[in-house]
Amino acid sequence: MKKLITTTAALCALLTGAANAAEAWPQWGGPNRDFTLEGRTLSSDWGEKGPREIWSRDLGGGFASIVSDGKTLYTAYRDGDDEIVVALDPKNGETLWEHRYAAPIPKADHISTQYGRGPNSTPLLVDGKVVTLGFMGHATCVDAETGKLVWAHALGQDFESGIPYFGHATSPLAVGDNVLFVVGGLLAFDLDSGELAWENRQFESSYGSPILVEAGGKQQIVTPVYANVAGFDMKTGKTLWSKEHKNQWGTLLTSPVVDGSGRVFFSSSQIGGVLIDPAAEGEELQVLAAEQTEIGHSNSVRSGDLLFASVGGSASFMTATSLADGEQLWKERGFSTANLIKVG
């Protein structure tokens, strides 16, 4: 399946109208990994034809989304047995540079390409570098201006990391001077040298991406892992807490969401959501009903105490749920696996 990138007037305003780095979209979920764009407004009436299309172009396969520093667009895609990191001109979609590497996918019982051959991880743009993770666990760091390779690891071969059944999908996270990959455990590498800074092999990985959370006066890494949600010391990788949150397959696909009090919401298909207090060693505060917060292949966004998400399976709804008491305030049919961005 090929990826089609279409830039509309609205998207162009979001990604390329930024005047400074604070308004860039440098990683999965944006500046704070919460899918929120502050200080902008969009028209409430797009007309019958919708926003004006500025340009579109085909890319290869994969589900990696776009990141931007406000000047250039970056993403990754597949072309045959190669994965490609690419920089695009936001004005016309033309390729500014590309970095290509071999990433064949072997035929094996423990790997499925039923939902595509990746890459599925969104790049990380940090300190003038673009960091990516491929379907089979190829980690690359390239110069954002030139595409020149800074360092690379085949994580499966070099560090014996496992691979999820449908390939790697977690997006890398900047943690101090390091970059973190959740791949058959947690591996943190020095951003400049690519040297391993620390590792934690206690848990296998899942598909949801990690975030940084302020808890008890300290920042900790909070992430879904196989059959669990967990928190880790950002400097050493030490496990601070973990709680089982397991569906039929042990998979958690969505990223955590932090509420206004520092509590963290996790969700999974079949079993719904759970609210965790990372400052109290992962104390479970509330379990939200599956039918209200069963989020599978999409993200959710928070506004105040309300969580907005596309929930359910084949009969999906857009919903608003109170994180304070779990009450569902409203639902609207017809929004199957919708991905959301909060603007303003």
C-alpha cells in the first residue's frame, strides 16, 4: 500500500506556518506528544469542498506520520526491500534529500505483514537530527539538513531486541541527551554518538509510544509494554512501577494521555481504559468501562477533564468522557478509528 501525502491549506498552516521551533511539530503527537497545537485557530466552516489542496504526491508504503521543524517536512516510507527517510519541501512536496537503507523482511511465522510492511514509527526531530525506527528494528540517526548518516543500529542483530508480530511501531522519544526506543525492552542511546547509555529488558514491547511525565517532582518515562503499563527512571531506565493491563493479545496500541493532575490514562481494545497515578508507584485510580474508552488504532486528546476519542470496533463512535468520574457525556456514530489533533 502506498502512502499519499496531501497538503491542504489547513495542514500547511499547521506544519509550515510556524515562526519558531516552539510551533514546530517535531515528533509523534507534536511538541508535547499530546496531539495539541496551541495558539492557532481553524475555520469552523470549510464549505462543501473542504480546504483547498495545495499539492499531493505519492510515497511508498508505511504508516509513519510527518514531523516538521517549521521549515521542512520529514517522514519515512518503504520502497521494495528498502526503507527511506526523506525530507520534503513544504511548498511543493519535492524531495530535498533521502537516506535509503536495506530493510528486507524475512518470511517467518513470528512476523506478519498483514497490515503492511512499514515503517510504522514516526520520526523524531531533535537537535538538528532525524531519528527513525524501521519495521524490523533498524534505528537510524541522520543530519536534518543534509540527510547524512550520523549513526545506525540493527537493533535485532546488534542488541538482540525482539520484534512485535506486526513489526515495530513505537516512535522514539528524546530523554535528556539520549534517544529512547521501546523495542523488546527499553534501549537508550546517546543522541550524538549512538552509544548505548542504558537498557531495561524486563518487558517485551508493544505498539504504543512512550511519553515523559512529571511525577513526584521528577520526570519519568511512562509507556505501554507487552500486557502492562509501566514507569521508568529517565536517567537509568530502572523500573519504578508496573501494572498489568492485558487484553486477549497483550497489546496496547495507543499512547498514554496525561490529565491535568499528572495522572496517566492508558487504553486498549477489548478492555478499555485505566487511570494511573505514576507518583504513587502506579496506583490504579479508576478503570473506565470498555465500551466508553476502548481505543484501538487511533489516538485520544484531552481538554480539561474531558477525553475525546474514537472508540469501539466496527461500530465506532466519537466520544467525550470525563476523566474525573468516567462518565460518558456524549457519543456520535460514524467516526471509525479517527485520529485527532486539538487546535487552540
